[in-house]
Amino acid sequence: MVAMTVSLAPAQSKKKEKGPRALAVVELPAEGKLKPRLIPVTILVDGRFWDASIYLANPRPMAIDPGNVYEVERSGKPVGFFTVGEPLAASGHWFAFGDWQPESEKPRPKAKPAVSWRAEDEDRPVLHKRHPDTSEQTTQPAASSSSSASDKTASSSAPAPSPPEDPNRPVLRRGKPKPQPEEPPEAPVETPSPTKLAAMQPAAPVQAGEVLPAISDAGGPEPRSYAYAWAPDEQQKLTKAVSDIAMAEVARYVKSSPALRYAPAKAFEQTTVRVFDLNTDNNPEVIFTARVAVALPPAPRARAAKAPQPAPDFFFYVTVVGQNDLYGQMRRLFSSVTDSAHLDAFPRLELIDAVDAEGTGHGNLLFRAWSGATASYQLYHVGPDSLRKLFDSAGE
């Protein structure tokens, strides 16, 4: 009988599931702007990504409930906190204004206890939420608030108050990480890898108009830096290799689109090169984005018909993700090429940053996709040979 009890004990214990993990984009105010704003992107629940702009919307989505706190990161390293204050909707898209708190200026917000699980709905996700007061929290549903409200309205004939919000509604909160004990350096001291060296550097101050990813997850892993500190010679070599791939991708795009009237120039414009070590294996991922103008037609000969001039606002756009193989040669993991006339079908991709959206400790790549003046968001998992799309806010 004792042996049977011991063997059944593990089966009776319920596996603890991870709570929801929300990903958003924080747009810091540019010059002349007053407030930063947060745009919900996606939320991970039970291993599946959902559109955070509509998930549990009643009417506002759960991701931008007032009081939710997001940890804003750059290349995986925390740079501040955003507390949701005022959710708004414009043209059917939700966003929120809130309080921006740089990590270098203020202490981190303190996490509050999680709301309790209800027996009749054990599978409903529950997260932490910050309350505006710092006094002791009670588990009774709004008892003190209802009594204070009745005192204020006792002498008036105001209408009855609206029913309270759903007590089972999940709320998001990025809690304060537990302090880690400092360990003395081992002897002999090893030379840190480029990834560890980049993680040891202090985070640069945020800039006006910067767009950064933000995570809200009370039980997720602690953030880690995905920055890669490359040497000047390595930077030159990797940039040259990935730009050659990008130019070849543009040429292949033009060749496969015979209806295009213009040919690309042989130089890039508005080039951006970012490098990360998303899997902390010292084999960095290089992300290259640029645009290519149209090649000018040759000067017409005397008495010859004038060659058609290209449109001044026509460009080719290219994004390439590359990584060195076992032989040190740059290989293409992902590429996206489009042009100004086909942005509605193939948007141009603009890298926002690397962020751990899956909660695994490894970095993902978050892009903003521009279809003309309309922006959506695409999230990718970086595998050993290719990129796999995890979420697209514009739909599949």
C-alpha cells in the first residue's frame, strides 16, 4: 500500500504552466512630442501566439489594461519601464499612452501578488498587475472602493455605479528580478567572449524618437543581452559579405520580375547593419537593410529619342539575415526584396530589435513591415538554416 501511494504521488501533481507573455513596441517621444506610447503586438499563451491588439478585448485588449508594466529592452538588455496609463483606439487600432521610466533614473516597480485562481476556471491565464497605491492589498473584490464611493454619493441622486470589471481578467506585470549574489571571479580569469563583453557594457541611454520592444511577463526568464561586440576587421568582413548577398538578391528579384521598368543602381542607400548573438554561441547573426535607387539611363545620342526618366520616389528595398557557416563563409538565412510599386503585396521590412518573445532565453527578430504608410509587425524565430515566422500582425 505504501509503494502504491508513492508511485501515484507524481501523477497527482499538476504541471505548472507558464503565464501569458506579451510583446509590444514602445515609441519614445521625438522632439516636440509629449508622451511615449505603446503598441501591442502579440501575446504568447500556452505556446501559441495571439494578436495582442484583440486578445481578450472587452472592449480594450488585455495587453493594454491600465497598470500593466512592460520592461523595455534594447538588444535584450533592459533600458526602462513603461506603465500603461491611457488606452486609446484610432482607426480600429489600439495603443496606449503611459509613464516612461528609464532604468537609470528610478528604481524598478515592485511586483504585487498575483490574483488568485478560481477553482471553476483553473486554465485561465493569470498575471501580475501593478496597483496605484502602495498600501497593503486585500483579496476582497473592491470592498474599500465601493464603501468610499457610497460615502461620496450618499447625498446625491447619481445613477447606480457600473458593475465592476471581470475579476478573472488576466493582467500583465513585469516583476522585479530577484537580486543575484555576486560571485568572485574564478582564477585564472578567462578572456570574455564577444557576447559576454557586449553584455558587460552599460546600456546606452535611450534617444528621442527611438522605437524599442517591450516584454510583460511575471514568470518569464530574466532578460539577457544579445549584443555582439565585433572587432573592426570582423565588422568590415561580415558587412561586405552580407551586402554582396543583398545585391545579388536584388538582381535576382529584378530578373524574376520582367514587368519592372527600371533597373537597380549599383550602390545602397540608407544602409543599416545590426549584429546579434541570439543563441549565445559566438556565431553572430548579421541583419542588413537598405534601399537601392534606380539606375539612371544612358545619355541619349544626338537626334535620338529621349530615354524615359525613372520616377524620383521609386526604390528597391532589401533585407537580408546572414550567418557564417562552418567554413567561415557567409550564408543567407533569410531575404526579402520589394519595390515601391509592390509594397501592398510585399511590404518592406525594417528591423526593430532582437527580443526574447518565446520566453526561452534565445532571441527572436522583430520587424516592422511597411505597406506604404501602413505598418504591421512580423516576428521570426532564427533557426540554424533559416528563419521561421512566428507571428504576423497583418495576418497569415
